[in-house]
Amino acid sequence: MPTQKLIRIRRTLEVAAGKAIKWLSEHISERNYQILVAIIIGIVAGLAAVVMKYSVAKVRDLMMDSNPSHSQIGFVFFPIIGIMLTVFYIRYILRRPLEIGTSWLIYAISKKRVNLPKDETYAHIVSSSLTVGLGGSVGLESPIVCTGAAIGSNLARLLRVGRRKQTLFLTCGAAAGLAAIFNCPVAAVIFAFEVLLTDIALHSFIPLLISAATGAVVSRFFYYEQIFYLPATDWSIKSIPFYGLLGMACGLLSVYMMRLTLYFKGYFAKKKRQREKFLVGGLALGVMIFLMPPLFGEGYETVNQLFTGDYSAITENSIFYQFSGNIWVVIAFAVAVVLTKAIAAAATIGMGGNGGVFAPAVFSGAVLGFIFAITVNMVGITHLHVADFIAVGMAGILSGLIKSPLTGIFLVAEITGGYTLFVPLMIVSALSYFISHYFEPYSVFTKDLYYKGLWAPSHEKDRQILHHLNLEELIERNFAVLRPENTLGQLVKVISNSKRNVFPVVDNQGNLKGILLLDDVRELMFKPEKYLTVFVKDLMYPPPTMLDVKESMESVMDKFERHQAWNLPILKDGKYMGFVSKSSVFGKYREILQRESEES
């Protein structure tokens, strides 16, 4: 009975929404309609961010209450417990795999698969609250971006808009979520342009800006917290060469972090058993947090202590705290923390936790800036303002890691209030981006996607259009199928009823055994005496190559060119499905190119 009531309520809401949509479309302009939807998305995504931050705070309070003595052993096990609870929630309550990270969102947008599941409007909130709230070494930005995107996508589906508008509203949700979680509306809009929608039209800027601003206002109204407190200072012109050196160091560290993150991502992906992931990842994460407590959680508290000049705080609760009076021990400890933060973050996600790379990047950049400035000061080369270098270091690592220097600049300016540091932020971010781009042309989000043939940057137009093609949609199934035991006479009968000149030979289990071309049997067709003595298995031969339904379009086109083929068979789980023709690929390519030209 309750289920029937819920169904009736849902239908009533859908009818009401349909009437509201019709009324709006008749009474307001298209531009105002988009702005109104952007405001709604911003409000909902902002509330989602408030719920996420509140949930993390409550989980953290429960954790602290359960460990009143602040035992270090307790803090070692809390992150592992959080990840276990996250895995339990995804596997037994959500009951489907949850795509984690910004990479899958970039992939979904590039493939035009913007219908995100409804449960992702809340699943990331629950799972990330458990992971981050209990001390996982990651941040909330990726879960809230995915949550906001799901909110935008599902609202767009309810409004029955086209694919291009649905993509825009999805991105509005992502920007609103990021703006709300960090209180950084400008950086959120730039992130949307730099990372998610690199080829979006400029007229989409207004809905994105309004959505991000709305999300930030809602979050600030209900749950305002200043993440970092940067002492007000003015940078010195004499420090510019040192900002340049820090920028180079940030570039190199971001390359190190990216390679390490992706390596461990692949390492954990190869381990199929969750028990094995917990054993390896849990042991590694536990040891690292025990030796280096700043790796616990996002690490923002440690960064704030560094901002205030409490440098020994980085060794607090560690076995090295007794040596915190020696600044060189503190520096060496900070170096170890920076080098292991990427491993801790990768282990957290690899075991099944939900979080993003922004927090590890911001933390690592801050500690690197501290190491650089305090070392220069201790050596006596000059005197640098350490807090300034902590702030610009954040932007440097972020710019190098996600290949989005403007996002790094404005994010740090907004979350620290360090607007007077724009010039140092620009220097460090630009140099970090340049150095990291030299070694790693793609971001931590897109590197794997690019080399797997699942994504292409906007300047590679041909490759990008290929990524929009869906191989399954190109399969042609109107081919007459032969059996190996068929006789020549049966083959002739099949040929007479077929409009194709290619014939797949498939066994009773659906396995492709070979192919036949009409030209290969043309002469035999006129020899009736062989109709009963010659079999298809005597005439068939292997195709030049075969395609898999999961194969990338780049690989498909490469096979067409390499084998000079016009039709290739395609398999799914080793079973024959049909053929893909080069002409159908080119036809679909031209169709997409024309459509995008008309929409731009």
C-alpha cells in the first residue's frame, strides 16, 4: 500500500512538473528559462553541499567522541573503517558499482552519455561522508562535482530538454557543487570551462555563473566555514625569482603525484578481491598515518597551523614530535609527508573509498611551499614570507595536476582570501603548468582516458568526433549467416536471397569461424555437380581482423586502415554480432560534424 501511494505521489509530481514546464516555455524567453533552471540547480546543488559538509562534520564528531583520549592507534584504524563502510554501502545498499572521480564525468560528457543515474544525486554524499569523515586521505570536491552533475542531469531529463542543454545543466550542477563546497564561484565556473566543457559556446557562461553563484550563496547561508586563514600581507618584488623556482618545483612534484596516483590506481584495479585490496591498502595507509599523522583526512587543519606560523604542528602526534624543536627535522618530516600524500590518497580510493584529488593537491602544494620558503630562510639567502609561499604552492600543484592554471589561481585566491597574491599565483601556476605539461601533456583526470582511446582534447577535432561515435550503434546485422557444415548448394541459395557480398560463417555456439566473399565462390556457383560435395568449411577463411564491441573508435579506424578493409566483423564476449563498415563510420562522422557546426 505505501508503495502505491509513493507511485501516485510521483505521478502527480511528474504531471505538475510537465504543466509547469509547458507554462514556462510559453511565457518566458529561452534565455530566461535557462537562467531560471540554473538558479534551481544552484539551490539544490548548494543544499547537497551543505548536507555533505554537515554529514562529514557529524561523522567526524562521532569519531572524536569514540576516541576521547585521541589515541594515535585509533586514528590509524578510523580511515580503514570508513573505507570498509563505504564499500559496504556501495555493494549492499546501493547494489551497483559507483563511478568515482571526475574522470568518468569527463568521459560521460565526451561520449554524450549525460543521462546520469538518479541515485547519484545522493550516493556520493553518503559514501564520501564515510570516507572523508573517518579520515580518508582525500577531499570532497570530486564527490560534490559528481553529485551536482547528477542533479543537473536529472533535472534536465525531467524538463525533457535536448542533449546539448542537458550537458549544460549537468555542468551547471557540477560548478554549483564545487562553488558551494569551497565557497569559490569564480573558480568553479573556470573549472567547468577548463576541465569539463572545453569546447562549450560562450553563451553558456551566464547559466554557469548564475548556478555557481547560487550554490555558493546557499552554502554560505546554511553552513559557512572559512577553510583557510591567510594572514594579510603584500608580496615583495624581490621574491619573484623564488616564486619562479617554487613554480618549477610544483611542476615536478605534480608530475610525481600524477604518475604515482595513476600507478596505484592501476595497481588496485588489478586486484579483483576486495579482501586483498583491504589487506594491502589498509596496511600501507595505516603505517603511513601512524608515522605521519598529517596524512589523516584532508589535512586542512595542518595547513592552517602552518599559515599561523606553528611549524612544529606538522609533527604533532607523531613519534618525531620530540624533535620538533629542530627545524631541519621538521623540514625533513615535511618532505616525507609530501612524498607520501599521493600514495595515501591513491590507497584510500584504491581500497574503495570515495574522494577527489583537489584536497591532496592543495595540501601537498601548501607543504611544499612551506618547505621551500623555510629552507630559503634557514639557509640565509633572503627572508621570504612563508604564508605567501604556502598559499601559492597550493595553486602550483593544482595547476600542474589538473592542467588548469586559471582554476588553481582563482580557487586559492577565493579559499584563502589572498587576492593580493594574484601576480605570484600567476607566476607559480604558469610555470608549474609549463613544466608538468612538458612531461605529462594530459591531466590526472584525462591521461588514462586519452591513452585508452576514450577521450580527446578539443583541439584534436577528428579524434574528438571519433569519441562521440558509439560502436554498437554502427553494427549492421543484415548479413546472411552460414554454418560450416552448409553445402555449396545451400550457399548458392543463400547468396541468391542476399543483397550483401560478405557472408559470416558461425557455429552453433555463435562463434565466428570465418567469412566468405561472393567473388571467392562466383565460379563454383555455376558447377552444380559440386553442390553436394563442397562445404562452406572448405571455402571459408579467417577475416583480416576482428573488432570487439568495447574497442575504441581509434583502434577501429586503425584496423580498417592497416588491413585495407571496408567491412569487419564485430564480437561481443567472443560471440558474433554483425559487421561494421568503414562507410557507415564516415557517414556518422559527417553527421556529427554537421550537427556540431549547426549548434555552434
